[in-house]
Amino acid sequence: TAEVEGVPVSALDRHAELAELAEEANWRYYVLDAPTVSDGEYDSWMRELRELEEAHPSLVTPDSPTQKVGAPISTDFTPVRHLRRLESLDNAFNDADLAAWQARAERLLERDPAPYLCELKIDGLAIAVVYEKGRLVRAATRGDGRVGDDVTANVRTIANIPHRLHGDDVPDLLEVRGEIYLTVDGFVKLNEQLVAAGKPPFANPRNSAAGSLRQKDPRITAQRDLKMIAHGVGVWEGSAPLPATQSGVYERLRDFGLPVSPLYKVVDTLTAIEEFIENYRQHRHDTEYEIDGVVVKLDRIELQRQLGSTSRAPRWAIAFKYPPEEVNTKLLDIQVGV
Ligand code: NAD
């Protein structure tokens, strides 16, 4: 078979084809908020890309979709450079992937990485909200991880995001990361309204949240009943020290008046992580927002720092993804009802 620098031409061609498909899908998903392929199909392209790159490492270039976060931002908003890079998450699709993640952490740290914090993976969009001396000064979407869209005016309309933090010991500079979402009920209602107005409905709650947040007119965002759940901190500067654990950070954020999910659990073993995952697999539809999996993080911040990140994701966290639900019956009902 023909080869270029040791890589079969068939692999080169397939890699180029998949990369182009993924780029196009990223653009439609992240910039237009209107995907045309299912998440399952997109994930299978990405898996095949990774497999090709593992077999032929010269295919790993900085512009490969496997090395990037999100997509370049749109031109509708002012670009903002994040104080610290926002990342994606590596995925686990089964218990073996999860065990491999845990084993790698243990090997790199040369110690038991427990305890682990398990929480729900909300299918919304990532946001970074910056507070200076307790006042909300800026909010930006993840964008490509380095530069996001300035959506401060839109975020100010979201009822559960405080404009001012409570307490005397708030950090001088705090960048909170979280997920913005629309409730499943809110999504169904919004689609009914859109369809009634002759407009195309959103494909899923995640896209409806992204589309609702990224409105040029914040008054439209204000009507959309968006919410946030905080799930991390990018920057914490001030006299009060950053807590030693992720769960400790959540407690402090809650004290400041920020929305934090009560549905997290700190556990010590892989078995307990698997039980948490199994429990929410059974109760996947019991939350007001859509979840697409469980995120597992090392609870100790010190160990998170030691492990650091790859070019696109932290090594100290992993997203266990439930199988995608290809048919959204609620959406289908609406479309059938037209
Ligand atoms: P991701 O959704 O797999 O995970 C990373 C994100 O999870 C983080 O940025 C964070 O915002 C979010 N998150 C939710 N809950 C969290 C929690 N508790 N703790 C920490 N983070 C949490 O990765 P991604 O890079 O945002 O998106 C990739 C996925 O998007 C793909 O796997 C696919 O499902 C979908 N996608 C689909 C298409 C399409 O065309 N259908 C295109 C692009 C991406």
C-alpha cells in the first residue's frame, strides 16, 4: 500500500475526512447552536480519529480536532481572553476506561489518588464568571478555551447568578466556572413557542441554552429561564485561602451565594464511583436539567495541581458518558404536533 512518511495513504485520507467532518460539526454545534449530526455519531468520529492518531502519531498536529476545545467564537460578541484556559473533559464510556483513568492518576502521582468527588455532568454550556471584590464584572463562554464570547449583559439577566457575592471574606478576584442550562420543561416550552411562531426548534436542551444565552439582545435571554450550576474555580486570589478540596470549594461558593449542586458525593473507591454512576443511570431523568453522564474529579486540589492538564483536558477529572439518547421523544412530539 502507498505510504507518505510511513503513514498509509488510506489512513491519511480517512483522518483528513474525519477532521473535516468534525470541524464542520463543531461549527454547527458551538457557533450556530444547530447541530446536524447526533452526539453519538460525532463521538464515534472522534473515537476513530483518536485511534488513527494512536496508530500513527505523526497525524497528531495542533490543529487536529482531538487537540482542541470547542470551536472559534462567533463575530457577534466581543472576544474576551480568559484569565486561565477553560478546558474540556476526557471521556470514559465504560468501567475499564474509568479504571484506566484511575490507574494513570495513581501511577503519575505515585500514591492513592482518593478521595474522588462524583457529580452530575450537566448537558449545558460552559461559562466563566469573574467577580472582582465580590462584584460580577465579566462573563464569557468557553469559546476555544483561550478566548470566549463576552456575554456579561446576558448573564446578568440570569436569576440565580448573583451580581454581588455574600460574606466578608470573598476573594478579591474570583473566576467561577459552571454550566448554564435550561430545564427540560423550559426547553419543551421554548420549542413549542418557537414552532408556534414558525421558527425552527432547538435540537436538545444544551443547544437551546447556548442559543438562548448567545442572543444579541439580552432582553430575549432574560425571557428564557436559564440557570447556572457552578462546578469549578479558575482563579481565586485574596486573603482567604483556596480550600484544600473540590468539595470544600463548593461549600465556600455556596456561602458566597453561588448556585452549587447538592447532588455530589465524595467517595474513596472505584467501586463506590461505579455505584454513583449506576445510580444516576437509573435516575437519569429525575433532575430538572438533562445530564449526559457523571464527572469524577480528584477531590484534593493539591493532587489536581500535580496532575495538571493535557492540551485540552485536565488529567485529574474524567467524564463518564452515558450512551446518547438518539431520539428525543419530547422534541419529536412537538414536531409531530405541528
Ligand atoms: P464535554 O461536553 O464532553 O465535557 C466538557 C464540559 O463538560 C466542560 O466544558 C463543562 O462545561 C461541562 N460540564 C458539565 N458538568 C460538569 C461538571 N459537573 N464538572 C465539570 N464540567 C462539567 O466536552 P465538550 O468539549 O464541551 O463537548 C464535546 C461533546 O459535545 C461531544 O462529546 C459531543 O457529545 C458534543 N458535540 C456534538 C456535536 C454534534 O454535531 N452533535 C458537535 C460537537 C460536540
